[in-house]
Amino acid sequence: MNGVVSAAVPVCYVRNIDQARDFYAMFGYNERQSGEQDGGLWSYLQSAGHTLLLACVQPPLIQAELPLLIYLYVDDLAAVRERFEAAGHAVEPAGYPAHAPGGEARTRDPDGNVVVFGQRTGTPEHHREHSGEAARSSLLREAAEAIGRRGGAPAGCQVGHADGSTCDEPAEVKLADSWGDTVWGCLGHTDEALINARSAFIATEDGLGLGPWLRTRRGRPEA
């Protein structure tokens, strides 16, 4: 068939060509060509048969509210993750979805664009052992970020160690149970509580609960 797509080159607009090139080099991208045009800079990168064009224009483009998302498949997710963490880039595990049985993770490039990377191959035993752990870790991080946006936890970790000693780590997540008990905990002790206290769940600091919602459903105005 004539006229079909023979290649695709994603274009990523960045503020600093050098920083962006160093970031994507950790995925195995190498610069093949670079240049300047109309006052802007460009860098053509390639990793095996895959290409990426970095472009830097003046004046800079206005960054969209929702940043660009790039999805990359890698042959060794653990090695790539270690590489980024060693370079100081935060990497968040994203579980073991069907399209990436070897695992999936996400990070951000220097311009705030989300880069998700996954591994197409993996061992089922590894998935069963770690998929719940990765999902739980992701939820805890999201809860901690939400608390942080509200000004942070009002106390240090209130869970404590198994020997009864006080935990000096800062509290980041609030837990509650169906009996109405609540506690602030660090990420480590919160994760431990979620595993061992089956009725525990991640709580929010919202003042509104079921009452207003039920009154609205029943056609009664909120108090």
C-alpha cells in the first residue's frame, strides 16, 4: 500500500536542550544531529530504531496545564529505575499492568513532562509478590502529596515502633478505621498498619462526610 506512515518522530518542546538531552540519554537516546533554526535549537535523538526530537524555541512556548506524557518500553525496568534514582530523579512504581507485565514506573523530565516506562516481559511469580506492594506504595504517596498540599500533617508519626519506642519520622498520611479511631503515621508505619490492621484505611482531612451527601440524595437541604 502506498502512502502509509513509514516512521514517527515525537517532538518534545523543552526549555533547555542540554538538560533534556542528558535526561533522555538515561533511556539510551543518543544525539544524531543538532542545529539551530530561526533562533531556536533542535536535537535529534535516537535509541535503536526509535527517535525523539527535542526543540527549544524563543520565546518559550506556554506550558500546557496538562503536560506531555511519553510512554517508553524498556528491556530492564529495574536498571533504568536505579539509573534515574541515582541521578536524583524521583521514580514512582505504577504496578504490573497487562501491557507491562515486567512492571511500570513513572518520572518527570526537567520540563515537568511525565515519562512512563514499562517492561513487556516479566516473571509471574514476581508480579504476584510485588504488585500489591507497588499499588499500595503508589496510593500512600498520592495521599501524602495531598496532605502536603494542605500544609502537611499536624503531628509526627504517632504509630511508633514494635518495641514501644517513639518513631522520629514525620507523619505524612492519616489512617482511620470503621470504629472512628484515627492516627497519623510515617509512610513506613502507615504501610505496616494497612497490612496488619485489616479495617484500617487511608483517611482525608475533609470536614464533609456521608451526612451532606445523604441529605442531598434525600432531597433535604444541607444543615
